[in-house]
Amino acid sequence: MTRVLGRILSLGSGAVGLALVLIVVAIALIGPFVAPHSPTAFVSFSFAHPTGKYPLGTDMMGHDTLSRVLKGGWRILIMSTGATILGVGTGALFGIWAGYAKGVTDEAIMRAADVLMAFPQIILALLFISLLGPRLWLLTVLVGAIHAPQVARVFRAATLRVAGEDFVRHAESLGVAAWKIILREILPNVTSPLMVEFGLRLAYSVTLIAGLSFLGFGVQPPTPDWGTMINENRIGLMASPWPVLIPILLIALLTIGMNLLTDALARAMLGGARRVDLASPPIEDMPGAAEREIAVAGVLR
Amino acid sequence: MSAAADNREALAVTGLEVAMAGVGLPVVSDASFTLKPGEILGLVGESGSGKTTLGLGLLAHHRRGLVISQGRVMIDGRDLLTIPAHDLPAIRKSLIRYVPQDSGTALNPALRIRTQLAENFDDPGKVDDDTLIALLEEVKLPGKRGLLRAYPHQLSGGQQQRVAIAMAFAGHPRVVVMDEPTTGLDVTTQAHVLQTVRQLCREHDIAAVYVSHDLAVVASLAQRVAVMYAGRIVEIGPTDQVLRRPLHPYTTALIKAVPDIDKRSRIEGIPGQAPEPGRRPPGCSYAPRCPLVIPACRAEMPALRDQIEGHAVRCIRPGESIGGAEATLLAPTAAASQPAPVLRLASLVAHYGATEILHGISFDVPERGCVALVGESGSGKTTLARTIGGLHAEVHGGMFFRGAPLPAGSRHRNAELRRRIQYVFQNPYASLNPRRSIGQSIAIALQTFESPGRTELRRRISEALEQVALPASAASRRPHELSGGQLQRAAIARALVVKPELLICDEVTSALDVSVQAVIIALLSDLQRDHGLSMLFITHNLALVRSIAQSAVVMQSGRIIEAGEIDQVLDHPQAAETKLLLADVPRFESAVA
């Protein structure tokens, strides 16, 4: 694990990506505790320019922009993470199952995934939200459901490769149960796509959830949220750009950082597999193995 | 060097060194040799010896991560290594060409054979079909226009390799480098391809470097042989001399490891493993494994010196005989009494979907005996092995284990049957889960059938490892930390830990070097004798069966064409197909053309 981290950092883009992600995550998670004002307090008139007291000015309602930015990030982060875990988790599970079971199970799972993917996904999400109301858990589940079929395809392909290997054959010849083969033989060998897929899907979740909030289907005002802020303050873009620009900047930095980091991760895991490791000594045969082999040979003469 | 000397030599390599970029560790060092026009040099070595790297270096090419750091490669009075990169492709076209190992990937699957052949001429647009057909006829591909219009996937492996060879010889270059071009082919096709190469080189005075791990192939093809070890040529000379009277202890050991098809000879492994770049000792690289080592060997790398005219060796004690154990690794001969068979097959038929693969297979595996199942790729031998191992269930007909019916498919067998029949796979790199330590893999196999306590588990694992001559510390290692031979021994340990009665060995040595193969064969013979294990040994290598088995079953197209005692089958084959197979096996002892 530390070796993979080291390799990510040795790639310039990986280090930049990690730094960007850490900065945005720190703002979102520490922000709520250091925000100077209540995000819902009316501190000044609408779209006030930055002053010493209000470094980013105020928004359309006269709230302090800095406080709203600091307190408006954690929900989107938690929702995206939850949606990604849900989507990648179910997708991976079904994908591996389909890839290992093959035959009818494979067909059933993958055609169901095709059906899900056939709907325009944002529209489908909007339909459910307009039926059930803008609930945050619903938003999370829907974004997860958008990911799952695509993730399932990736994992089915990865599993098909691993499932053809002889160590899986060997477990089958011992009569090991299918679920144990999936957990013990296949899952550990698809961790690279798992991590890469998680990183890419997380970046996608952030933009999806921010997008839905922007459309008014996510976090509802007056609760502060980066996606909502972009929408509610865009009418005052000419008066004071900060309430719009700062949330946009943070979301952009987070997704760019996440993509760079994932890219570096993929390259680090790819490159690591075949590198000769000069630090760990080669395993020597049993002390006297040479002599033993000659002795064995002698016996057989 | 005079101009006259240049004309007599097709290729002159001096002090070629290829190193890892950045770290500067040499992968190939100090390679020097010359080739006359029409001469074929066999470049022999085990995996990791640098033979492919050297072969590519001759074309002034190197794989990613390597650099050619020193030396000269002279062809036609020009040093290839001083030619700027953008001029190289044009120069290579007329001077030196390459035939890669896997023709399946060397040919572009999206282009017709005609297009790919024509690219080797100076003006691809103006080449007429007759020229190309003549070219194909030279490599014994019957001159039909249909072949020119075909795509690579429509050709067999042997035909693809012939096309690749035709492409290399098309412009009549001075030198052709061939990197194991027959490795994936069956013996009959291989024999034909080798014949073609020999003829092309002789007719057009083209020098060739033939890279191979197979001493027998080289013996039947090359006039001279260079043996590589740990990135250096350790011995070079006329094929006859090098193979009959080797001067370097490594060459001697390598030759002893090669099984001989014609007689029941001993095969011996080489203990230890070749050092990787960066771990090579300061003195002679072979010193740590050499039975003749003296302190001076460890002091400095010996130079490649001529011992006899044209026969050079990199050793300070050349040609000294290796005393000590005259070990013979012969398998035990057939048991006198014939007890009830462990496994009996009676008219076994296997399908893949609607296709019948095996047509009525019947034979016995005797108690404590080893049956060799021999056949070329596609003969159905692996399907048969998988059927017996419970990995293929579309079967009908009789399988009996110790007299009781053996159900098809491991899911239909009880735990006891699954334990008693164990399967060892061809490729040890794929048969052990890379994410688990060796010990964990062995433990999981054991825990499938028993529930031993912690100390008992540990004891059984180290016992199994000891049986295959691996140290107990190997249990904590991941597969990528072990060499191929060690991995295959670990895979055998995983089978042994459950105390099986029948071991199915599916091409267990075909992914390994000959010196390692000999170690595995010795180990299996030992197990057969000491533990009363019965074995089914599947192989395509006819030469190997004498060293391990008491009887042989020869398969072709899903049928048994010959069965009987080993010596009977190999010395007095009855079926015409067996005779053909035996005739095409490259002989170590065969006279050099």
C-alpha cells in the first residue's frame, strides 16, 4: 500500500491530484467548524463586494459567502461517497457474479443492466425525485443506481479474464463453493479495476450530485450547498461573481484532482506488477537442496 | 579491419552491451562474434539469459527500458549502432531482418497477406502477384492466389510462421535474426519450418541467428552454437564440438538436462537459479552453481578465449570433467505384479457442446505406476486430463477409480474422491493465486478436506514444502517472488498436502527451462517411488516420457493411436502416426547439415 502511494507521488500528476483532493476535502470537512458566521444569518445587503469582514462578499440573500462555502461542502462529499460505494459495490458484485457464473445468470444480469442503461439516466433520476420529493438518501441511491450497470460491465470483463486462470480451475477441482471462489480467488485479483473504478465514479458522482442540486432536486435552500449556490446566485454574476465562482472552482478542483489521482493510481498499479524488486532477496532453495537433489538422484539409480 | 575481411563476414559484433536505462545495469554484456554468409548461428540460453535482448540488439533495437550502451554491429562495413534512428528502418530492410516468436501477433490481423508481403519490397504498390507467389513457394506455401487474399486468422500457426519467414527473407537481407520461431508449433510443422529456413539460408547466402531455448532444435539446424548465461556468451563454437565436447560447465550441465528420445538416459537438473541483472556476482556468473568452482572463479569474469580453433569458452577450467555423483534419474521400471488399476477408463466420450472431442478412450493407470499421455496440441489430451480431474463434465462412458464409478465433474464427486485425485497445472505462474502467499494457497487446499489446528496446519505445510525441496520460509512468499521451477514445486506441494492417490500432471514442465524441468522430473519420480503415488503425465514432449513413465498412451484427434510399455512405443511404434511423430522430433545427436 505504501509502495503504491510512493509510486503515485513519484508521478507528478499523481501528487498534484492528491494535493487538490486533500485541499478540497479539508475545506469541506473542517470548514463547518471554522466558518466565521452562520450560513443563514443575513449579515449585509445582497451581492456585497468582498470586505475585510466578509472576505468573499455576500450572496443574493445577504448571507456571508465564505461561511456558506465552508459549510456547503460536506453534504455533497458524503452523498457522493455513499453513492459511489453503493454503485461500485453493487455493480462489482453483480459483474463478478455474472462473469464467474456465465451462461443464463450472466445473460440475466447483463441484459438487466442493458435495460437500466437504455433509459436516459438523468431523466430517470429526475422522474423518481419528482415522484418522491427531493430526499437526500433518494438522490444518493439514484446516483448509485446510475453507476451500477456500467461498473458491472467493467467487472464482468475483469472477472472473465481471472476466471479463466488455472488457480480458479484448481479451486473448482477441490470442490470449493462458488461464493468462496468469488471472494477468495477472484475479488483479490480485481482490486486494481476496483480502485480505479471507485476513483473515476467518485469524481462523476460529485458532478452528478452537484448538477442535480443546481437543478433544485438536491439540497434545498436555505441549507448551504455548492451546487445550489451556483444556481441561486447566478443572477448576480455581474454584481459579484464570488458566490458562483468559488463553488464552481471547488467542484472543478475536486473532480480534476480525483481524475488525476485515479489516473496515477492506475499507472502505479500497472507498472508495479512486473518491476524487479531488488530490495527483497530471491528465495534460496532449501539449505543443501543441491546436495539433496543429487542424493535423491542417487537413490533412484 | 580491412575491407576484405568485411566482405567475408556477413555480420561482425564486437563488445555489444545492452543495459537497463537509468540504472545502467547490464542485461547483455561483452557479446562478440562473427557470421559468414549462409551460416546459421544457434543462440541458446535459458529464460532470462539475455538471448532475445542480444538478438534484438543485432538489429540496433531494444525493448523499452533498455539502452544499447556499448559495442559495434557491423554489416556490410556499416556500424548499425551509429546510424541515426530515422534511417534505421530503411537500412534494416536490406541488411538485417527479424522473425518474431509469435507469428500470430507479428502479422496484422486486419491486413491481407498480400499487403503485408508487399510491404517488404521497395515499392509495395508495384509488386505483382507472381513475385509474391514465388516468394510463398520458397517457404513451401503452395502458390495459390487465394492465400494472398487471406487474412492471418485464416492461416494455421505453421502457415503464419512461414509467412513471417517469407517477409524476413523477401528482400534477401544479409542477416536474419529469428527468435524462437517454432516454439508454438507442433513437431511436424517445426521440422518443416526448420527445413525451409536451412534451405533459404543456403540458397541465398543469408546468415541467420537462431535464438532458441531448445538445444535439440539448434543441433539440427545451426552450424555454430553460442551458449548464453546471465547475459554473456559463455561458449561459442561449431555445433558438433559444443554439443558433444562442451568446455563450459554450464553447457555440460545444460546438455545433461535435456531428455533424449532414443535412449533411457539420465537427465539432471542444475541446482539453484541464474542470477538476475544487478545480482550477478563480480566473478564468473556461473560460479555459485558450478561444481568445478575454485576461488579464482569468484575473483573476476573470465574472458571468452579460443580453446580449439573457432571454439571459445569463458571459463578458467575449460573442459575439466565434473566428478562425483553419476546420478541417474530413471523412473522406476514397471512393477512386476499388476495389481488392480487405480484408474480405469472404458470407452470414454467427451463433448464440448455438440462437438465430440474424445471418441472412446480406454486405458488403465496401474497402482504406483506412471502413464504418459502423449499427443500434439489439439489431440484432446488436456480435455482428457480435465475430464479425469473433474474439470470437464460433458462426458459419458466409463471412468472407474479403484473399481468404483468416478462421476464426471468435481461437483458430483464426494470430498474423498476430490482429495484422492489431484491436478497439477501446466503454467505455475497461473495456477497459484498471485494475491495469496504460497502457505495460504496450500492451507486452503488442506482446509477444504480437513480442519487441522494451527500447529498441525503449519507442520503439514512445511512437510509438503519439504517433500518438494522448498524451504519452510517459502510459505510466507507470494508467487511473484519465486522462480518458475520453485512455483511449480509449490503447486506440487499444494497437491501433495492432501495426500492424493492419483496425480494428474498436465504439461507441468512445458513452461519451464530444461534444467528446471529435470529437477521437477526427478522430484516426481521420487514421489512415485517413495510415496506410492500413481501418476498420469500429460506431455507433448516425446523425449521426456522415457525419463518418467513406465507406459505410454499416444493420442491423436481424440483417439488413442498407440498404447503400451514405454520402450515398445518409442522403439517399435506400430501406428504410422506414431512413427511420423517420432521421426519429426529434433534429435540432439542428428548430424549437422
